[in-house]
Amino acid sequence: MFDLQNIVRENIKNLTPYSSARKEFTGAAQIFLDANENSFGSPLARDYNRYPDPLQSEIKAKIAAEKSIEAARIFVGNGSDEAIDLLFRIFCEPRADNVLICPPTYGMYEVSAEINDVSIVKANLTTDFQLDSSAIKAAIDEKTKLLFVCSPNNPTGNSFAREEILNLADNFGGIVVVDEAYIHFSNEKSLIGEIENFPNLVVLQTFSKAWGLAGLRVGLAFANEEIIRLFNKVKPPYNVSQIAQEAILNAFENKTQVEKVIAEIVAEREKLIENLREFSFVEKIYPTDANFVLIKTADANAIYQFLLDEKIVVRNRNNVELCAGCLRITVGTPEENESLLEALEKMGRG
């Protein structure tokens, strides 16, 4: 059974977090002489000489209202990648523990494991890109601290059954991390609402995809209060810049535009799929709930290079486990998608 204290690293339990000036004082004041900032300002039109809110309180309040979740259950980080790295640093003893991934999946899980010197255990997806629960449960041992599930999955695009994910969480003594970077393009319901029922569940989301704010590098983690406290204990004091925080708050003022764009992307995705079916060298188009399409082709390397010559870049996944012959194509604007199809036309439909 899951017991948080049994899986937190001892050095993290004993860690006294860095206490920043903006964390120690959060009230109103006119003169700030506590943080060794440059009181004379900056060369920019907008002054950024003061440190940002270390806990991103305004952003969390917006998210809490939107998601109907307590702000104390939200972590805001420097992209989802920061949350992934923190999970390793909080829960995994280097050279001792392991984490489980289900290839093909998002590559940063494995990279973060290697950076943190933590072993990787793999339970590959089935040939139709579904979770192999039996293989997952068989691969778990007493040293398995994290289980990563990306749903909708990257690079395959499909979602996994929520009952299957929750069953894994219910029978695992470690942390189940569900990466929902692409959830906004799916009809599936987020697992954020299950956090109160599963204390070992961590759900990741991002502003990079549906919100179109990849350049800001702002990601989210949702979990119970104890896990979020650990995130805030270990993270750098000012992990999200003032510029990024202001931009995210401005984006919330245009949420209807975000919803409109999501609908347009989904519509373009379906049109793109229908058009790709016309090409004989496209052997299979996999079901997708994301803003991209994975296709199996007769010769992925050749098609990839041909498109490069046409100044169009897609992602060659030919060398990824279970993805031989596959290309991953992000859904572009109508004009970009048309250019892609025109380029493929040059290769011939028949």
C-alpha cells in the first residue's frame, strides 16, 4: 500500500529549504530593501528589477477556480520538465531505486532518470499502443518509486482507459505520474478530479500545447497537499519568471480564444487525417487525441528527407520502439497543412 513517508528520500525529509526574501515577507510595503535587488531599475521599459512571486499565487488562484481544485494542490513550474525532475529528486535514491516507463512514450522520463542516476524499467505498450497492465505489474519491485503514464500518449497520440490507470495507482506503493500535456485536445476527462481519491497520483499539464505558450516554459503538477509541499520545498526559489507569470495571467483574460483555437486544431486534425488516407505510402494512421498524428509509412526516412527538401519539418520516429516506419506530424494551420499535402502530392498518391 502507498505510504508517502516510506518513499520520500531521507535527505529530502531532513532538508531545510532555502528561505527567499519574497517568501519571508508577503505583505504590502512601499520600500523593499530586503532582497539585494537593484533598486534603480533596469534598462527595459518595464521594470523587472524585483524578484517574482516564488509561489505564483495569482496563477494558482486562477487555475484553482478553473479546475475546481484547492490552490494548495497545484505546483507551477518551469515547464512540465521541472516537475518531472523534481519527482526524481524527491523520491528516487540514485543508484538504488528505479522508475517504470511504457515505451513508446515521452523521452524526458528516461533522460531525467539518467541525469538523476536512477534505473529505468520498461513495460512496452502492446502492438496497438495500449497499456500492458500485466507486464507493468510484473515489472514493479520494491525499488520502483515512479510509474509514468502519458495520456494522451506521445508519440502515439492515443489515450489510455482511466480505469486502467486508476487500477495501477490503487495497486502501486509508489507515485503514478499521469502526463496530460495533450488532454485539451481529447474528449477524455482529466484525472485531476481523482487526486483526493488516490494520494499517490500526480497529474501533469502544461501551457505549452493548447494554450500556445511553449516559449514561456510554464508547466503544472496537481497532487495532494503533502506532495505539493515537497515540490515547493525542493524547487529553486524563483523558478517561474515575472514575465512568464504576467503573460500567463494575461492569457487567462483570453481563455475564449484558447477554446476557439483548440476547436480549430481538432477540426484541422480530422481534415488532415482524411487527406493523409489518400496516399498509398501511408500504411496506417493511428487514433489520436492530441494535436498531432502518427502515421506508419512505406519508408519513413525517405519521406522525412523529401519533406525536409521541401522546407517542411516533421518528426521522424522510425527508430523509436514499436514505431518503425512512423512519422509524427503536428497539426498546423490550414495553410501549413495544405503545404504539407501539396508536398506529399509530389511523391504521388498511387
